[in-house]
Amino acid sequence: MPVIKVHDKSFETYLSEETILQRVKEIAGDINKDYAGKRPLFIAILNGSFMFASDMFKQLTIEAELCFIKLASYKGLKSSGSVVTSIGLEDDLFDKEVVIVEDIVDTGKTLYNFLPKLLHQQPKSLKIAALLHKPEATEYPLELNYIGFRIPNKFVVGYGLDYDGLGRNLKEIYQLI
Ligand code: 5GP
């Protein structure tokens, strides 16, 4: 199995490009069915979700809107736990069918703390699509409506996810050795 280095750490391939894209296609298929005629607004959380959001959005056949916002709670290999305020949320969410697009749910703290801010605007519905979920690490109760892959509690990089700024460009997802 190919081993790569990002900064000082070694990682091995965990999910191939083909596996990821196939699953993203399936999620988009589910969303196409669930949101037919509803014109949802996707709110993708930067930086990590840009590839997932892009590949998923391309597979949508329904009318849909997309915006990107930024929140950060991760430094290095461990979640810092504190959620920084969102930047770029200009859309009025009142009465909208909103889908949050997140790269990975780890402890769940980031989204758990952010959701009230969105709910305050009274969207018609609010769902979450997460490419990756680490169930063993999740401490905050969150209902994840679309999940790409449930993964073990190990640090991953690639496909948008970084380790201290690097690794986002990798087409595959790699796991820390
Ligand atoms: P949470 O608040 O759920 O603990 O953390 C969510 C954020 O932490 C994710 O959006 C992501 O940016 C970052 N994160 C969590 N786990 C990992 C991981 O294994 N690898 C990388 N690169 N980022 C992670």
C-alpha cells in the first residue's frame, strides 16, 4: 500500500479516488431524490469540504444553490474545540431547504455549536451531509442525514482535508500510520 509523507508524518491509502467518487455519486443520487422540486441551498464549510462539495454538486440534476462559509476549530492533529465564528454567510435562510456540507465530523463540536446560528434564521429544513464520520470520537449529539463513510478514530488527510495546511490536493484519503 503506498505510503506518503505529509510534513513529519506517514500516511497510508485508506479510500481510493474511485471509492470516494462512487460514494459521492450515491449521496448526490439520494439528494436528487429527496430534494426534487425543492431547490435546496447547500452551505459548504471551508476549507476541508471544497472537493466533496464540488464533486457532489456536479452530480446534482435538481435546481440547487451553493455557498461556502468558513468556520475553524482544528489545529494540527487535534481539534482545538473552540468554534470560530462563521465568515461568508450572507444568504437569508428563512424558509429555505438547507443542507450543510461538511468534510468530516469528529467530536461534532463544530457543527453542534454552529447549528443554532442557522436554526435562528428559521430555515424550512436543515440537514447535514458529511463525507466522513468518526462515530467513536463523536461527543456531541448530531443527526447526520447523509454520510459518505464511517471511519475509525484516526487522523486522515487528502481530498480536501489537510494536515497543517498540506495534503488537500491528494485525490485519495490517507490515514495516519
Ligand atoms: P469536530 O468539531 O467534529 O471535532 O471537528 C470538525 C473539523 O475538524 C472538521 O471539519 C475538520 O476540519 C477537522 N478534522 C476532524 N478530524 C479530522 C481528521 O482526521 N483530519 C483532518 N485533516 N481534519 C479533521
